Amino acid sequence: MSDPRASAAVGQAIKQGKLPHPTTLKCADCGAIATSYDHHLGYAPEHWLDVQPVCDRHNSARAWAPRAKELSTSGFSAVLIRVPTWLLEELDRDSRESNRSRNSQLIWMLRQRYPEAAAAHQEDQGNRARDSRLREDEAEYTWMVA
Ligand SMILES: [Zn+2]
């Protein structure tokens, strides 16, 4: 459910020039001209200005898929890191030997390094994997990581 206070905050930010008007931007999902902003992190007050420009079609598509949206934005984070090539080659060799993807191997290593945090989130992961509402690719990804 949207929150009118969140929309009002965006409207005010546009008026004050803190946010560009959405029609000057492209839809975050398809690249068409955007018509509005989507509160992709939800409607909590601290996220009132965390918005992505979307076209009409994707604004309604997102409204019908709140569960998937929530998972892809808060469950996993994508980061770009720079590592020496030899180190990456070593990682890839290790990944192949362990029969994991590069991504899964990195997560496995990080979980070894931060066992307490990993244990704290263990239950969390299990719940996600069992959740039948997960999109197929997300369920598979969670399974590979676990
Ligand atoms: Zn779109």
C-alpha cells in the first residue's frame, strides 16, 4: 500500500529541486520515459525519498510484486570490487574445485570469516528458501548460497 505522506514528500522534493521531475528520467526497469517515482524500499519515513523513476507499466507491475521487490532490494546487495587478476584467477580455480559459482564461493568465504553474523542469519536464509512465493531464480540462488 502506498502512503500519501511518502508521495507528498516526493512532490515537495521535486518542487524544491531536490529531485528531478520523473518525466525527465528513464524508467529504471525498461528505459522508457518515466511518469512517476516508485518507493522501491517501502514507505517508512526514512525511505520517503528513496525512489526510482518508473513508467506507468512498471509502476503497476511493481505494485503487484511487492514481495519480490522487497527481496531483491534488501535481501542481497550487488557490489563492484576491484581485485588483482591473479587473486581472481585463484578464486575461480577454487570455485571450480568446490563446484560453486564465483559468487557462491565468495559468500562461502565471507561466511567463514564472519561466523557469528552468518549464524545469526542462518534461520533467515532457511525461511527464505522455504518460502514458495520466492521467484524461481531467487530460490535457486538462496539454495546455492546456503
Ligand atoms: Zn518501464
